[in-house]
Amino acid sequence: MPWNDWIKQAPLLADGAWGTELQKRGLPPGADPDGWNLAHPERVREVAESYVQAGSRVILTNTFRANPVSLALNGLAEQTAAINRAGVRISREAAGTRALVFASIGPTGKMLVTKEITEQQMKDAFAAQARALAEEGPDALLLETLTDLTEARIAAEAALAAGLPVIVSMVFDSGKNRDRTIMGTTPEQAAEALVSAGVQAIGANCGSGIRGYIAICRRLCAATTLPVWIKPNAGMPEMIGGKAIYRTTPEEFAADAREMAAAGAVFIGGCCGTSPDFIRAMAASGVYKLL
């Protein structure tokens, strides 16, 4: 389906968190989830299928940290292409004709400001991942959970070269009003830079609960005519016994998601602390067109 046809069906219901769902299926805390695309594809597919069955019309791929820089930490850099291609195939099989597949690309985990990585090394890493993902034909590339606008621009340039629609989603959770990235970037500054970069959609995810992201959504929508992607956390976590506990319920999240849709978000899902139960609650609200 052409990009503009998707947008006409807005708001589109995306998926929820992946890491915690994989942990429920045996992934040890702190372990690399991307390698499971090759080691345990059936469990990864279970996560994708659970979101499609819950009502998601957009699901991601298990490739968030599958760039060669991040994979090198676990000795998997040489498997970059195989891991990414498998991630798209798994989500595509789960989606069938019921959902779009947006391939996930996260940050490198290295900071430009501390000179841990050069801009060229960063661009090469994103380009390698984007090429591998594009070979399996996802519907779009999602650059998510980015905090450095320079890294976001570099990632966008590399991703756009793959020839697919590109969405860039940043984390706004810092500053007095929790409306800036950790590097001090405002939603308006991010929108201006990313529109200039030529991406097809912009947004925000992680870092903050859904209530805080309603205002961020309004600001992004006011700053650009591009579609806006929003995936908030299920509130702010409480650390209990070394485990992050999120108090927002699926019903509360779904109620606030209605306001998010009214604020103009085209794509709405959940990040940390959310699950298929959250997507089911959102689907039941009647706001979203379901297949």
C-alpha cells in the first residue's frame, strides 16, 4: 500500500514493547535480543503475532540494536545482514496482510560528543543495517529512541539511501518540563532538522509516560505537516527488587491514547512497560481502523 494511503487511514495502531515480551519467553535480562532472530526465530515470531492478534496494524522488527557497532559488543557484527534480514522475515510472516512492517533501527550506543565514534563510522553502521533490512522489503524504516539530533540526521541520511519511507522518533524526557532530549533539543528543533533531512514522518518514543507525550505530540504536529509517530512508556517506572515496575494500566493508557489521537498522532503504540494487553485495550476503544 502506498505511503499516502496508509496516512489516510489514521490513526493507525502500532505495537508495544518487545524486550519484555522476549524476556517472558526466556531471554535473560541484559542479553542481546537481536541474535534471537537466528537462534530462536519461533519465539520472536510469537511476539510479533501476539501484537497482530491484539490489533496492531503496524508491527516492528526485532532489530533495534542490530547495527554492527552494537552487535560487535556480543561478537555478532559479522552477522549484521543475517540478523536484520531474519528480523524482517519473521515480522512479515507474522503480519501477513493484516499489518504493516516497520523495520526498527535504534542508536549505535556510542556518543559523538565523547568521540567514542566518528560521524563516518556511525553513518557506515546505519547504512549497513538499513541496506540489510531493505533487502527483505519492510514497508518503512523506523529510526527510534534517538537522543542526539546529529546522530538522528546521520541515521536518516543512511536510511533514506535504502529507498524506503523513513520515520525518525526521538526521546523527549529531559529539562525542567521534560520536553527536551538529553542533548537539549526541543520538539520544534527536531522537527525542523528532520524535515530538512527529507524523512517521511517524525515522532517521539520511550523516556516518558503517555500523559507527557500528548503535549509533545501537539508541538510536533504544530511544527510540521509530516505524519507524527508516538510510542510512550506505560508511565514512569518504579524500581522494586531491581525490576522496573510500570503502574499505568492498559485501560488508563488506552484512555490517554484517545487524546493522543485527537492531538493529531497518525501512528500510536506503546514502548517500555506496554504489552499486547495495552494494544487490545486501545483496539477496543473504537478509535482505530482494524483489519
